[in-house]
Amino acid sequence: MAAANALRAVTAEVLVETAESLPTICIIGLGYVGVVSVGCLAERGFKVIGADLDAAKVACVADGRSPIVERGLEALLADGVRLDRVSATRDVVQAVSASDVTLLAVGTPTSADGGCDLTFVRAASRAIGMALRDKPAGHCVILRCSVPPGTTLGVVVPEIEAASGKKLGQDFGICFSPEFLREGSAVADFADPAKVVIAVSDARAETIARQVLSAAGQPVLITTIAVAETLKYVDNIWHATKVVFANEVGRFCKALDVDSHEVMRLFVEDTKLNLSPYYLKPGFAFGGACLPKEVRAAMHIASLNCVELPLIDSLLISNEQQVAAAQRMIVDLAAPLRRRTIGFLGLTFKAGTDDLRESPMVELAARLLRQNLSVRVCDPNLDSGPHLAAQASHIAATHASLAPLLDALVGGSALATLDSVMADCDVIVVAHATEAFRAAVRGRRAGVHVVDLVRLFRDVPAEATYHGIGW
Ligand SMILES: NC(=O)c1ccc[n+]([C@@H]2O[C@H](COP(=O)([O-])OP(=O)(O)OC[C@H]3O[C@@H](n4cnc5c(N)ncnc54)[C@H](O)[C@@H]3O)[C@@H](O)[C@H]2O)c1
């Protein structure tokens, strides 16, 4: 303990020497995020002014006490006040006026209609604007609230500009940086965050945001403001999905008298397929010999045991909606065309296999046939030999609605070379991401529509005839 205090004192001394060159930071909102930021940024040597409308929170922080329960925070605030780095006020405008950088950390609760209530964000943005009215150019505003995509540039900046009469980029900079700290370990998370993501309006804002938010040993991930805003929601949706998934696994296992914790202990050991980027790129529906079959079997076992698993139950529904979305796109694109033949680049359930079982592309193509469109398929792993005939008769035995498509494949009338598909079809559906298909799409005839189910290109082509399924 004594050693830790001594170390903190030494660190504080070192930081005192550099404090002169650091910007003064105003933090609006002394809730869980704001007050942790006050303590942690003060520890890094910044002068920090906390601003909140809540008199009790302001009094606490000004006194070097924590208004919330958070391990390690009280000591940081006490040190901050003792070293004259931390102050607090209810005068938000004055706090912004006296600082170089403003961190916005007000609440964004659920509104009456279930959306995100931006009342506090709007009010705080107006206060920032009022302060900027009489300030020289150069202030940087860093939004740390979780907000709907579009809020930073569509709400915060217009409010600041309207209240200040100043212009983004010319008079002030903006940054959106999602906050990833977890209550209970917030101080430790501030020093060692899950990631640091910064999205800015200009280079100067980036320099300031890096100075304030960088964490030792962590890369700073730079992206666009809309992506950063969306990322924060997606992160939290994912965390919620993990919790619900694990709990459904628990209910499933309990009904079968299987130890769920032993199952999940081994589940997380798999960092190749389970806890990894695998299966996490938006694209087309899942299929193949295993996933749909096993999801169905688990649903069946659960229902036999009277266990409700709404998340797992929703998987096949959502998967079917992905097929329906592609079907709608293709039908709409084909409707005004003279030649109504749809070309598929890839039909097996994924590239590199000849397996057609439960391929969502087979389902999609069969639906298009039923809507009076014709289909031509180029798939390097399919040829109209006995293997395809055997697969087709096996599939048709349980899925009669697929028989017309399967017959056309086996008979050879639906299979074609890449060149002839590209020559004969005015809508191309790309289901496998291969170099040959990428080159064919790049070199396609003018006016030919592409429906991309696999994100062929990292940078989405800005062409009116290119259509991504989820981008
Ligand atoms: N709590 C978390 O663990 C966490 C983690 C990451 C991100 N976030 C996000 O950070 C933001 C803040 O969350 P929180 O939990 O700290 O909120 P909070 O509700 O605990 O605190 C918000 C504070 O803002 C103050 N405030 C509201 N309007 C104000 C105004 N106009 N001027 C000055 N102060 C004002 C309130 O009095 C309150 O003290 C939210 O968008 C939240 O979604 C929270």
C-alpha cells in the first residue's frame, strides 16, 4: 500500500512537470463516465474542470470525493483536488470557456418512444456553443456519449454552430470516441480500454483526441464518425447477445442434466471458430449440411423439454429473411429488364465445396424460377455428372420445391461457363468470393446489375449497378 502510494506520488510529480503543456479539459456530465474521466485524466496530469447541473455531484467532485461507487476513483479525485488539477462547477458555459477541450459525457437515456433521448446532449451542446461564441478558434469537442448514428454531425455540431455562430473545421473541431469502460472496473478500463476508437472532423481534432484518449500500449483505431457511433451500439448489442446466448445454453443444458459451465469452458477454448472474427462478416444466409440441421435439432430437443429459447428459435427466421431480402432485390432489378435471366456466380453453400445441401443460394435460385425468372449458374465445383444427379435426387426427396431447379442443373440447361453467364445475364448474383468472379464483375458489360452477397470488394464500388446485400 505504502509502495503504491509512493509510486502514485512519484508519478504525480513527473506529471506536474509536464502539466503546463497539456490542454485543460472540461468534462460535461459527472455521471459514471464523466467522473471516472475526471479522476483518470487528472491522474495523467491534465487540469480537469468537471461540469454538471447536479449540485450534489459538483460538491462531491470539488471536495475530492466520488459521487459514485467505483474502485480506486475516490483516491484519484482526492489526489486531483490536492494537486489543484480537479475542480467542478455547475456553470457549464464557464467551464467550457476556461478549457481547451470539452468531453461530453451526459446521459442518453431511453425516450418515451423507446428511442434515444438526446435532450441532455442537445442542451449541453448549446451550452458549448454559447461558450464558443466568445472564444478564439481551436476548441475541440469530444463526444463520449452513446448516441444513434448521425447524432454527432446531425445534432451536436448544428446545436454548437447555432448557439455560437461558429463553423466546424474553421472555428472548432469535433471528435466522436465511444467509451468502452465497464462500471465496477471503470478506472482500470480507462487505463487499459478494450480498444481506443477515434473519429474526427479534422487533423487537429485527431491530434488533440490522441493526446487526451490514447492509452499506453494500445493502437488508436481511426474511422469515420458514423462508423464509430454505430460501433458502440453494435458492441453493446453483441455483449447482450453473448449473455442471452449463454443463458439459453444454460437452460438447454439444465433440461438435459448437462453441466453448462463445462460446455462453455470448452466452447471458449475454440478461438478459431467460436471466439474469433469467423462468421462475423455481414453476408448471406448460413446453410450447408450442419448448421440448419443442428439448430433445428436443438430447437426440437428444447421443445420436447418445454424449454423456451427465443434467441436460438429466431436464427432460422432471420436466416430466411436474408434469403427473402436477396430475392426482393433481384426481382426488383429484373422487373424492368428485357432479358430476365439471372446469373449465379456460385451455388454450393460456400466456395471450395461441391455440397449443395441446404445451400441458401439453391433456395434463392429456386424461388426466382418460381417467379418466372430463368437462372444460369457458374460454379466451378458443379458439373452435370452422376455426383450432381445423386445430390439432386437426395435433396429433392425432402425439398420438392427445389426439384425444377435441380432438374435444370442435372440436365445441364442451367449450368454455364463464366463467360456465357456474363454474356447472357443482365443481373449477376455473386455468392462466392473468388478472384475469377471478382475479375468478371469488374469487367462486366455496361448496365449489368450485380447483387453481391459476399462483399467482393473491401471498398464498395460507387456504381449505380452494384448492390450489396448488407452494405
Ligand atoms: N455507464 C457506463 O458504464 C457507460 C459506459 C460507456 C458509455 N456510456 C455512455 O456515456 C454517457 C454517460 O453515461 P453515464 O452512465 O455516465 O450517465 P449518467 O446518467 O450517470 O450521468 C450523466 C450526467 O450528466 C449530467 N447532465 C445531464 N444534462 C446535463 C447538462 N446539460 N449539463 C451538464 N450536465 C448534465 C447529469 O446530471 C448526470 O450527472 C451515456 O451516453 C452512456 O450511454 C456509459
